[in-house]
Amino acid sequence: MRLPLFIALRYLFARKSHNVINIISAVSAAGMAVGTAALVVILSVYNGFDALVRENLSDLDPQVRIEAREAKFFVPSDSLKQALAADGRVASWGPVLEENVFLRYGDAQALVFAKGVDEGFAERSGLPRHCTAGEFALWRGEKPLASAGAALAWNAGIRPQFLTPLELWFPDPDAQISPRNPAASMRSEKLGVSSLFSISADVDAKLVILPFELMERLLESEAQPGRVSALELALVEKGDRAARRFIRDWADTPGLVFKDRYAQHETLYRMMRFEKAAIYLILLFVVLIIAFNIFGALSMLMLEKREDIRIFAAMGATPALIRRIFVLEGWLISLLGLAVGLVLGTGLVLLQQATGFIRMPGNFLVSAYPVSLSGLDLVGIAVGVALVGYVIALLPTLGRDRQQGTV
């Protein structure tokens, strides 16, 4: 064992002549432990909510989505359809039509985002698992049906068991608007309600899913028949890596862009990463404030050990070696707190995963706070806290007068 580390360990566990130094050192280590445990727990809770959002969105989003690179709509070519049908990696695919439309249900009115899908949508997505009322279906015989977000249904009074139909209105792209009778230039469609679903607050407040054929009639344009907003694909091999490999092979398709689930919500996922980084930095700053207790404890220890420092100097110890002893002493206090905090925080997260003893208030998708432990987070926490502890331990040793035998 190197000499500075050996002496620092002796100082760490030895009883000091002034009991206040022991108390401050213990408080410093305890503070570092609490700060580290808080980092582990809060980042794990954030990971849990992040995973919950990703899981819910992935049930609505396709593995791969094909859109026009610049236009809002496009007409898929026969060659593209044949190529997708011949690609053995594609399990199924279908067209979607999306547009903001005006909804009326009884006396309630709202501007909603309508998504027309084909019969295979239920198999490609996990949306039926999120139905909170009714059963997901697009047709009942020849009668078209819609599925609405739970928040939208609550605001508009929509219920699957009611006979009142949804009315969807959209301006006719081929008609001239009449100032006397604006409704004459609008197309409308009526349909029943089969189910309500809950994905996320934003989605639930605005999304209506309806049959592709009905949406096609609502948006039909003589200038561009057969147009779609996108093609949604389900791959045989699940997972983001399979989607990225598939997209890489099709990346040079002219006029079209292929998106995985991340690219479909790039802004949301980027914001979530920035939020997590901000939380980490804020909590690390709190740990930095706590670590200043180490500064006080180490400064008092150096005053107490002045005789030892003179003896070390007389025995040939260089000022740099003496400085390393006290830097290591302060750093060991923070590392001790770091180790205890990692164990404590990890234990609390694992206990929450197993039992869910901290419950969520109100009515949410989950009854207990979701947590997810990440090994990368633990490494980042350990490095960050250790670095903070080292910097704080270094401060009291700077600027000492070497000629007087001090550090």
C-alpha cells in the first residue's frame, strides 16, 4: 500500500483529539451518502417514467414509418408496394391518412387529429391493449366505427354505448368556399364509437382513429387520388436495431424518408434526454454543496496534525507527499459516503421494483412510482460524486506555506 494512502486510512479511522472533527467527518460522509442515494433514486424514477412513455407510444407507433420527404401526402408507387411485399423482413404494412378535422358530438365541438387506418392496424399496434372502454373495432357490419382518446371523450361526453354518432367535418379541397353558406364547401362523415383508449395526455386529448376508407372519402382530392400520409410497417424481427438495419437498406429511396420510433418523436426524446441531464447536474450541484462539509473537516484535521506534518517533513517527506495524504483523507470521506449511498439508493430502487411500496396519488396508468435501475447511471453517479469529492478535498491543501512545514 502506498504511504500517503496508508497514512490517510489511519487518519480516517483513528480517533481525533477534538471530537468535533469526528462529528464533522461523519456528517460529511452521511451527507454524501444521502446525496448519492438521492441521485440513484431520482434518476431511476425518471428512467421508469421514461420507459413508461416509450412503451405507451411504441404501442401506437409503427416500427418503421414511410413518409414523403417534403410533401404532406404522397401516392405510393406500385413498385414500392411490390418491393415491400417481397421483402421478407416486413411482416405487414398498411397506409394511413392523417389530418386535423373538426369534430362534433351532440353539442360538443373540437378540433381533433384524425388518423385513418386499415384493418391490419390492430395487429401492427398494441392500441387495443390500451382501451379503457368498449372494444377496439373499425367496422360493425357495414357501419364505420371510431376509437377516441379518453381525455377527448371526457371533454366531449363521448361514450361507446351511446347511439349519438361522431360527425367529422373537413373543407372540400375541390370546392369554392361560399360566404353565404360555408357548410356547403365542407365534407362530413358520421360514424359510431367503438372504444376509448388512453396512451398519454397529449394523445388522449386530440386523437381519433377511424377506418381508412372513411378518412379517404373525407379528404378525397381529384388532383391527387390514392394519396396517403404514410405507410406503417411491422417487421418480423422486433426491436430498434432491426428497424435501423431495415431503414439503412432503404435510406436512398428517392422522395421518401424512413423513420424508426425514435425519429417519429425526435423532439420528445431529445427533450427527455436533456431533462435527465439537467436533473443530474442539479442533484450533483446539491452534492457539491454538501461536500463543503469535507472542506471544514479537512481544514480542522490539518490544524490538528501540525506536529505530525513537521515530523513527516523532518523525515524527508516532500510537501507534495504531505499534500497527497490530506487530499486522500478528504477524498476517502467522500468515497465512503459514495459507497454507502450507492448501496442505499440501489436497495431502495430494487425494493420499489419488487413491492411498489411508494404509491402514485390519483388515477394513473400505474399504481406505484415506476423505477428502472441503469448501470450507466450508476457509473455516471459514481464518477460525478467522486470527482466532486476529490475537488473539495484538494481545496484546503492549496496555498499553504511550505516553508513552515504546512501543506
